[in-house]
Amino acid sequence: MAAIFGALFPIFALIAVGFACGRGQCFGKDADHVLNAYAANLALPVLMFHIVATMDTRDLMEPVMFTVVVGASALIFALHYFVEWRRGQQASEAVAAAFAASYSNHAFIGLPVCLAVLGAASLAPAAVAMALNSIII
């Protein structure tokens, strides 16, 4: 447990520092938009391109991983849709909530956690899982 905590602590500490800086407006009012645009439009696509360009194509042919990633996302979608429907939400609102619940944060949390805990070899399967989740959901 100490090894996992030691690997994950810096990632979540960085998130906490970013949250504190945002709350305190250390970098101005538009810093969150600029940082989000940088991460989503430049850094993440470059990282994903590098991972996919250097990965072994055998990482793409994992039927168990495909089943787990797609199945887990579909299960969360169905469960959340059912909960929202039981709460009396309209179908369009229930679908939107179910999409939000089933779309995981592989990019901003998953990739750094995989790198920190499992090493660089885990980035290719994580990128495949991220792509599957993005395509299917």
C-alpha cells in the first residue's frame, strides 16, 4: 500500500496545488482556459501520438481488455441511466448523465497513474483503453 500511495501522492498533490492556484487566481482569471486548451489541444494529442506511434501492435489485439473496457463502460452507462430514469429524469437528461458517468478520465488521470505505478510499458494498453472508451462511449 505504501508503494501505491508513494506513486500516486505526487499526482494528486499536483492536482491539489492546481486547485489551490485556481481558487486563489494565482495566474489570473483566464488561466484555467489557457491551461485546459494547452493540455487538451497540444500536450495530450502529442503524448497520445507518441504512445501510439511507438507501441507494439500486439497491444491492440487484446480481446479481454476490449471486453473489460467496453463492458465496464456499458455497464456504468446502463446503471446510471436506470438510476436517472427511476429518479424521474427525461430520457435525454438521463442519457447525458449516463454518458458523463461512463466516460472515464483516462487521459488526465489514467495515463499519469499508469506511468507512475506500472511504468512506461503500461502506457500503450492505457492508450488503447482510452481510445476504446472514446470511440464506444
